[in-house]
Amino acid sequence: MKTNFIHTYVSVDCIVLGFDNDQLNVLLVQLDREKIGDKSLKLPGSLIYDHEDVDDAAQRILFELTGIKRMNLRQFRCFASPDRASHPDDIKWMDKAYHPNINRLITVAYLSLCKIDKKLNNVSKYKSTQWRRLNDLPQMPFDHNLIVKAARREIERWVEHDPAIVFELLPHKFTISQFHALHEAVYNRKIDIRNFHKKVKNMPYIVALDEKQKNVTHRAARYYKFDKTIYKTTKKQFIILNFTHL
């Protein structure tokens, strides 16, 4: 029986998430060519080279499109639907960008969490990049909206497995209000603040600082920090305790 093999290209797409103004934000890039239809923003991504490992390609592409070097990118899913690059506008853009003969475009998605600090804000001011709120994204090319949606579900799984991951998004010193807002953003739902405070009291790795907010119009809130050493010790004790009950 004859088998119809396809001419397939492999690309990488990077989802870089940050937290700012009580919202999750994703870093997008401006198409470097003439606007195609009404879709001018996309995830940082491109085709991989024939000699390139896919992990190395992710780092290279992110740097080339955003200026960000060596982020902790985690591969989380492959998107390979036959029609993910079938829209006429997307085909037109690919023809201009790569001049390929593509039957199918498979992309490997990478996810990274980062603090939106001064350094990254400088990057986001590049003409070709910008932060956009996760709940207010434009319609993007290919299946990039679907990829971002899947990334959000992936973040929830990460936090359930290792709660310390959320601190990759928070500043080094933060308020409980920021901590609460971040959890609401991650889970995309309201979380009762009183119950949240109770849970925080049972987290010894959330350490109060002798410092409060300054120059604010409301009552100044105390700052806290995440103590990684206490967290690791607490997590280890929790694992041992679980095993003793087996």
C-alpha cells in the first residue's frame, strides 16, 4: 500500500509570561514584514535550522526576536494539527518569510516565567516586541492563541506540582495583595482573600520583612520574601511525612 509522506517543517514558539499590574502578560513580537490582514502580533517563533537541536533553536530564536538571552525555557507541548498553518494570510506570510514548500508546519512550544523587571522592560520597548495582557490578546497568526491558552493550563499544573514556581513571576519583595492577585491571575478566577490569608500563615517560607510600602495613597502594606531554603526543608519534610503514612 502506498504511503503519502508529507513535506514537514519544524518550528519553535516561545511563550514568555510575566506578572505586572495584577495581570499575567505575554511577550509578543511584531511581524517584521508588512502587516498581513489584521494579525500583526505573534509569539516569538521561527523555523529551526537543519543542524540545530530544538532546545538550542528556542534560545536562539528568543534572542533574535526579543534580545533576551538564556532564559529557562521548558518544552511543554507539540502542536501538529494539519490545518494549523492553512489560513491564507498565514500561508502568504510564510511564503514571504521563508519561500518554503510546506505541507505541514509542526511547532514545539516552550514556556518560561520571568519577572518583568527593568531589564526586561527595556527589551519590551524594542520596536518589534511588547507585553500584552493574557486576558486581552489580539487575534494572532496560526494557532498562537490556542498555544497561549494551553500554556495557561500548563502553568496551573506547574503550580499544583510545585507552588514555588509562582515566585519566578513576583518581585523579590512583594505584598500579600500582590501574591493573592498573582494566584487569581494564574487560576483565572476570584479567590477569597480571607481564606488566602489563612493559607499564607501556614507557609513558613513566606517571610515578613521589616519594610513597608512607601509613597502610596492607601495604608502601607508590609513586604514579604520567599525563602528558598525554608521551602526546600519544608517540602522535604512533607515528602518524608507522606512516605511514613504509606
